[in-house]
Amino acid sequence: MQHLYEIDVRVPMRDGVALAANVWRPAEGKAPTLLVRLPYGKDVMGFGQSAFPDLLALVEPGYAVVVQDCRGTYRSEGEFVPHMADRADGEDTVAWIADQPWSDGTVGMFGPSYLGMVQWETAATGASALKAIAPTFTSIDNYEAPWFSAGGALSLSLVTWWNALMYAADAQRSLAAGEDTLSQLRQLGQAALFPESLNDVLPTGEVPVLAAYGKWWDDWMAHPSHDGYWDAMELTPELKNVTAPALNIGGWYDLYIGQTVRTYTTARQKAGSAQAREGQRLVIGPWDHMSTSGVYPDRSFGPLAGAQMMGLTGLHVKFFDRWLRGDTTALDDVAPVKLFVMGIDQWRDEQEWPLPDTQWTDFHLTSAGHANTADGDGALTTEPPTGAGHDTYLYDPRRPVPTVGGACLPMTPGFGGPVDQRSVAGREDVLCFATAVLNEAVEVTGPVSLTLFVSSSAVDTDFTAKLVDVFPDGKAINLCDGILRARYRNGLATEELMKPGTVYEITVDMTATSNVFLPGHRIRVDVSSSNFPRYDRNTNTGGVIARESEEQMIPAVNHIHHGPNHPSRLLLPVIDRKDQQ
């Protein structure tokens, strides 16, 4: 099949701004069209990236593909402000495509991260020509992921790097227009290439190179709560307008994993048509935000773990064939949910999420008062402890627990993904609670949370939780984690400070995982008060954290209480299918 390729096609928006797009289309006839909208540059965005389907595999079957620069980025006109124009621009672009002589009137969208956000923003308009979306590693709530955590902490390392990257691109445009200085562009470019130092600057909201550029950085720093500013961007209430089924793709170590599974379950309930609700699909691999290979220095998930081996491109084609071409048999061999189960390192098909045979099991925290470090006496037991107790540690924001692995952007080797925790589990400000050595396998697949009874010497502090698979040789691989800023213990919209010494019940959302803890292994949960620089440090003062200096920081003496009156517990979704084997 012959194809035509057009560069910088101007697509008019309702306000007169023209957005630039590259178009691949069959030389003859009308075609269903797949749209990618991105703020990173349509001319250099590599379709060889692992989270993308193979472009040629989409074009060859006869799809047209349109790749468009978002408003105010690269070749498109206008001003870029994250999320502000993407609903209207997406709706206008879909309508423009449907009106082209080479279009058959049907449109699908695909792409990861911000490219997934714009898919949901477009679908939320109810655009009639949009028949399906395939959002990868993404969110419908821009506060809870990616810019903040589900517990209210700022996603510091991501926010500083991403803003430096976008500001550098913006400064380059401005310089070309004679509006900015070369020195400012150099500063921003240096910050984007070497962002680590940005995270050490205090106050956080006054990082010079970012604060000087202003724009949305100031807005984000001024709105640390999930208030009206963020509500205007959240799409959960708009799901009632969505009529396009979605192929939701996530990674167990992706920074959006909590939102990926939450979006799937919410859309199954609240999308605006039976087709959209029933047509939801969910795929989760052992992947992070930048890599879908499933291979990491401390843990390799085997040859079948990669997106290429599991056929991610072919799955896109089947999904679009079903909803854009009307092939009602295209998805007959595709289960609604496809998960990679770590531990046994196998793909598995499921019908629902969470799994219907989940046994929600409490693992109680207990100790003799010395759970500090992995060598302490902290224990996890399915039997509630009969005696009361507590564990204590000092959280000093000047000496935070460093980020070692996790569902975050892998800025440097060992920063994200599965990483041996032994380097941090030896710290006195990390409490470790572990089961006895397992005699038989325990599968945990589904959402994970930790309920704690806490008190502190401070009026505000953070509590972190990390689920860990401890191997027989002592290697300890992180699976999922979470953080809660205590002032948001009753909700992200309002701040409520603590009274020092008072015991509070809190719950830390640890997102989700799928892992079989094999015989000889142990299940462990690590508790502390920092995960830096993945998240900003709580200064413990109760003030505006983004505006406080190092001199204003104070240490916090934090207590984890357990026992009959304070049942601190890890809630795990245990799957027991021995009777089915």
C-alpha cells in the first residue's frame, strides 16, 4: 500500500490558533485515523520508544496517523500551559480529522504519559468521531499523579525536571522570536540535563532557575492542596461524557500506576455509554515510565516480560480494529485484564480488577519496641497481637531517607524500578516489619494499603510505606509504596494539623502490585517519613512547605503504635488458587 507523508499541516482551532501536525495516510481512499498529541516535538519524538506501538505496524494495515504538537510547543502557535487548552484543542483536532477527504470519519488516539492525559481530556468532551483511546502510563487526576502523590506530597524530582525541560523548550521558542535571552536558555537547558541539584534548593518553591521563569510553576507551588485549581483539571466528574472505550496500559513501577488502575475501575462504572464501560481493557507489565523491557540491574523479570515480546503493538492494532473498523471478533482472544505476575514472572489473563476471588488479609504490625532497621524485631503476623506497643524514630528533614527504587521516573540508575533496599533498611529512621520465612507461596495481586496509628512531636509530618519481597539471600526488592502528609489524613482538599502526642489513625495508599512471594521469602513493610527527592521533605512545622528554608526545618519524633487498641496493619489482596491447580 502506498502512503503519503505531509509535514507541518496547519490545523485550525476555534480561537484562530493553528497547530502543526505531521500526517501519514494511504495514497488512495478513506482511512480510519490514529491521533497523537504531544508537547515534546512531533518531529523528534521517537516512535521506537518502548511504550509506543510500532508506527509502521499501524500504517501498513491502512490506518492514517496524525502527530500534532500541542498548543504553544515546537511548530504550533499559541501559548503552552499544561492541561489548560488540551480539551478544546483535542476536540477541534478530532473534528478536523473527521472532516478531511482522506478520513473515513473515525478517530482513535494513543501514546504514553502527557500523551495519555490529552487522550482522556479529548474523550471527556464527548467528541463524536473519537471511537477509542489507548492511554499508556497516565492519569485523569493531574494532582494525584503525576505532580503530587495520592497522599499530598509534591513529586519533587519529577516536577523540577519536567518544568525545567518544558521551560527550556519554551525559552528556545522565545529566543527564536527575539523575546528571551540566551543566558536564560542556557540555565534552563543545564537544569533539564542535570536536574539533581534542583531538588536540594530550599525553599522548594523558590528554585531560582524555575521561579525566575514563573508561568505555571508559581501556580503549582501556590496550590499544594487538591483545591479548585486542580479540581478544574480533574476528569473524574467528566467521565460521564466519555463514549470511547480505552485500552489502559500501566507498569507496576510506573509513577502513574495508582491512577492507571483507578481510572480503569472508575471508567468501568462511570463512563458515558455501555460501550465505553464494557469496552475498557487493562494491561500492566513489570515496567517503569521509561522502559518496558522488564530488565533491571537488581531484578530481571525474564524474556517474556517486555512489551515487544508480549505483543503490545499487535494489541493496539486489535483494539483499534475492533472500535474503528467494526471488527467485532478482533478482541475475541483478548481478556479484559492482562497482568504480569512477578515472582513467578508470568503473564496472566483475568476478567476483572480487583480480582473477584481476592482475600483481603490483614498483616498486623508488632514488635518489642525495636523495629528500627531490617535487623530489628519488627514483625508482620496475620494473628492480631495481644500486647500493646510502639516503635519510635527520629525524622530529620535535613537527613531524609533517600529514594531507592519505586514507581517514579528513573532519573539515575537505582532511582526507580525494583532496587535492593538493603542500603536504606539499615537506617535507624526506617522501621521494618516482616513475616517469618514463608513455607508456601503467597500471591498478592491488587491494591495495597497500610493503616497506621501514629503520633508525633510535630504538628505535621509525613509517613511512608513500602512493600518489600525479601529473598533468602537477604536481597530485598521493593514492589509498591506510598506516602501520606499527615495534614491531609482526612482528605487532600483541607489541611488539619496534628496535636503533638495525640494518636491518629491514618491510611497510606500504596497503589498496587502483583507478586508471588515464594517459599523461603519473607513479606516486609518498611515505614519511615521521607523518600527524597522523589517527594519533597516535610519541614514538620505545619507551615507552607514550599516557602520554608532549611533553617526553619525541625526534626520530628514519630511513633507507630500497635496492639489491640491501635491495630496498625498492612492490608494485602491475597489470591489463593491452589484448589484450581
